[in-house]
Amino acid sequence: MLNPKEHYVSYLLRLRQIQTDSRFTWVASVQNTATGEQHCFAGVDALVEFLLAKFFTEQPGPNSD
């Protein structure tokens, strides 16, 4: 989860379509541009789950009591 003091995060998103047998699938990776940390995903659904967990989980904001 983000540190409450971080209000900006930048990721480089890479999408690539691969073929397994006769089926095409999108795979994805994101790389934090500040740290170089990279995460790879077997599909777009896994990428969305990562982003939701990373940025949209309930957590008190910097102005909450």
C-alpha cells in the first residue's frame, strides 16, 4: 500500500499479446518508474486485481481522524 505521504506514483505499463495453441492472450507487466520494481501478470484481470489492491483498498486518508 502507498505511504499516505505519497500522492504520485508512476508505472510503465507493457501489454503483449501471445499465442498459445490457436488462442491469443494478453499478458502485462508494470514497472515502477522511481524504483524499477516490476510486476508481471498472466492476464489483464490479474493486472487489474493488483492495481485495485495497491491503490483502492480502504485505508484512512491523511486528513482522517
